[in-house]
Amino acid sequence: MELNELWFLLVAVLFIGFFFLEGFDFGVGMSTRFVARNDLERRVLINTIGPFWDANEVWLLTAGGAIFAAFPHWYATMFSGYYIPLVFFLLALIGRGVSFEFRGKHDTKAWVKTWDWVIFIGSILPPFLLGVLFSSLVAGMPINSEMNMNAGFFDYITPFSLMGGVTVTLICYFHGLLFITLRTHDDLRERATRIAKRMWFVTVPVLAIFVVMAFFYTDIFQARPMLLPIMIGATVVFYVISALALWKGREGWAFAFSGLGIVGTIGAIFAGLFPRVMISSTSSLYDLTIHNAASGDYSLKVMTIVALTLLPFVLGYQIWSYYVFRKRVSSKEKMTY
């Protein structure tokens, strides 16, 4: 495997890890509006992700840094071309992070309600925007011979990209509901279970529609005619097993296979892209690939050595944090947020 192929794989793994981990954070944030019935229950929900959400976001920062270092032309084209949606994405993440800290600073109803809405908006907007971004990216954007993207509103917003945004939002919400069933007690846990059962019948059909639309709006099935059907079939199996486990009260298995469904969904996008990193709707000659968008060999070698040296420590720390905070959160405990 060449180094540019390795770094494409690492970028894909980082984004998959982000959606797996931050996906349930987003889902819990959405659940503060749809599952919780009072301030105490919202505090419980926020406390379920309190020890994890900031570390989970590091996966996204690392993915962005990896793109910047390993594929500078990809970074320049994508981050300049998607500048406006990415600004709203970052503002939503900033507002969400601030709200976790600020909502408990005063007990006035207006203060708490304001930050609760910021949590909700900051949880539903990022997965939607990322879904739109990745969907439009695989469908193709107007990129010219100089690797500049000159896109208009209707290049970003299409039926396919909107469906991608809705799909990613729903799979994150479903994933978050299952995380709540793992981390709470009594009524809140039972309510999250009931809602998760209903949401399965919404999420999976929407995901299926998105896959069908991808067949007509993109060329990823032509690029990977054997691999993609296998990955999509596996993803469907993962969600079916997740549903069976949910109905049988096996919450851990339900959450794990929901996460594997996210892995299959995001993984299929990157598999369909490879060896391209951005698709030009102007001409295939202007596609950005792992070859013409990559850094030099020396830079990739140094980055590989550093990454392989530090990665075990980072993963070990995060695994340890999940082990330490593995117990369920109760409303009888001291509320942090």
C-alpha cells in the first residue's frame, strides 16, 4: 500500500470514528428536546455525554488536520469551496460546547431554556450539514482545472444532498437514543427505548431511499460495482440486528450494531470516492485524487511515523475514559450541567 493510499484510509477511519462517537453525542443533544420532559431529565441526558463529547470532537479536528497535512490540495479546495456551510457548522459546535458549560451557571428559567435550545440546534445542525457536504461531494461539484470550486446555491442544495443531510441526522438521532438506553435508568431509559423502536422504522427506510438516490445521482456504484453492494447489504444487516437486539432488551448489542451501521454508511461513501477525494462535475479530468492532491513522499513518511507512534496512546486514553465512566447516570446523583 502506498502512503497516499494509507492516509486516505486513515482520513476515512477518522471520519468514521467521528460519526460513530460524536454521532451519539448529537443524538443525545437532539433527545433533550424530544425525549426529556423537564429540566432534570435534560440534565441527566447531558450528563450521559459529559465526559465524552469534547474528546469525541477531536476525531473531527484530527481528520481535518490529516487532510491539511496529507492532501493539501483537497484541504484547500474543500475548505474554501464549502466555506459558508463549514462556518455555520463550526458556530453550531461552538455554541453547543459553550451551552454545556453555561446552562448550569444560573437557575433562571429563561437562561436555561436559551442554552437548551442552543444545545438542540448545535446537535441537529452539524450532522445535517455534514450529510449535505458529503452527499454533494460524492455527487460532484464544479471544480476547474486549477482545483478551484466555484459553486452556486443549487450546487450545494439538491434533492440528493438534502436527503443525505436528513439521513445522517436520523442515524445520529437513532444512535443517540440507543446510547441513552445504555446510560440511564427507569422512565428515561424506557422512553428512549420506545422512541428508538419507532425511529427505526423511519431511519432505515430513509437510509434505503438515500442509497437508491445515490445510484442515480452519483457514479460510486459504477466505480465500485462489487464492493458497494456488499457494504450496503452489510449495513442493512447491521440495522436489522440492532432492531432485534433492541426488541429483546439487549441494549449494548443494539448500540454496537447501530454504530456498525454508521461505519458501513460512511465507509461506503469513502469507498465510492476512492481513489478520488473530490469529484468534479465539470470534467473527470479535474477530479482531485489521492495522487494529484497529496503532499510529497517525505512529508507523508514523517507524518506516518508520528501518527503510528502517538495513535496507540490516544486510543488507549479514550478507551480508558469510556471504561471509567461506564456506569449509568441517575437523576439522584449530583447534576453537573
